[in-house]
Amino acid sequence: GAVVSQHPSRVICKSGTSVKIECRSLDFQATTMFWYRQFPKQSLMLMATSNEGSKATYEQGVEKDKFLINHASLTLSTLTVTSAHPEDSSFYICSAETSGGANTQYFGPGTRLTVL
Amino acid sequence: KQEVTQIPAALSVPEGENLVLNCSFTDSAIYNLQWFRQDPGKGLTSLLLIQSSQREQTSGRLNASLDKSSGRSTLYIAASQPGDSATYLCAVRLFGGSQGGSEKLVFGKGTKLTVNP
């Protein structure tokens, strides 16, 4: 089956630093990847939709200059949290959609970010 | 704006019991509905996907139904086991944009299920 990986699985950083999270589709090409954020006991909230080779589309209320998304290839998307603050601490999950309009998203295992 | 609600927020049952998890959504114009399982600190595992034209899907001890007109879906778990303990998320997929591209999933907050041995 389709497998999506994320790296790192857990990261702790100091306030003001930047953190990069990678999302990879291991055995398929993903023209579209999605980045979600999940706060404790809350639902997953879509942050942005990333299409290979083009700029990401951000959801309302998500700062594109703070959450930089790059989708440079059909198997890799990165999310960089710039100048992280404690309120950015959350669980970040990516998903990847297969090309060809299959309309099925495969989810990564998530990255736990803690900003001190 | 599409909103997805899941009831109950938490459920604790003894092993072997059959149970039903509920999901409701405000806009019936959906592409499909999907049930996921999420273990603590982990990503999502897709359980069942129901297309908007379908009424139900079954996989093993799981059965999901969809009543699009009333904006409701249920996930039925038969003969529950301790290994079923997890948070179950319901998500609806909206139709694609004008160019037929992907559209987002809108998630509920989930039902945390505990099956006691």
C-alpha cells in the first residue's frame, strides 16, 4: 500500500529558531500534499495544500511567511516553521494524494513539535 | 462552511460489546466520507471510505453507513476488542475546485474509544 513518512517524528526547539519537517511519499508519486495541524483533543485542521512545482495554497488564518512550504518533487514536501514560538507547539501531519485523480489521501505518522 | 461533529466525544465499553459512533455534517454536498483511526501520538489509518453515491461500506467487524441527505454517518464496530481502543475520526471530502483539483478533508474532533478487557 501507499506509504507516507515524516521526519523527524519528534522535535524540541528553542523559541525563535526554525524547524523543518519533511514529508515523503515512499512508493508513489504525489502531485498534491497536504499539511495539517492538530492541537490536543482537537480535530485536524488543514493548513495548506501543496502542489508539486507551484506555490502552496494556504487556508485562511495560516501565515504563509511563518509556515513555509516547498514541494520540490513528486515525492517530497517540506514544512518549515520559522521563528517558532511556544504557541506553535502542536502535532503536524502531512498527507499525500496519488496522481491520476484517485482522490485518496495517505497520511504520514505525524511530527510532534515542542517549542520551549 | 462545512462543519463535522462527532458524538460522543468519548466512549468506554466492555470487551465484546457492539457499539456505534456517530458523525454529522452540515453540508450534504460532499464527495465522500471517510473514517479514520488514530492511536495516541500517531498518524491516521484509513478504515473505510464511502463515496457520496454509496450507502455503506464494510470491512471485517466494521460497518460504516452514510445518509447524505440527513448529513449523518455511523461507524458500527462489532464484538469490540481492547485493540480497538483509539480515537476514531470522521472526515468529509468536499468537491474539487473549478479546475477539478483536489479538495480538502474536513475532520470532526473524534471519538475516543476505550474497550476494557
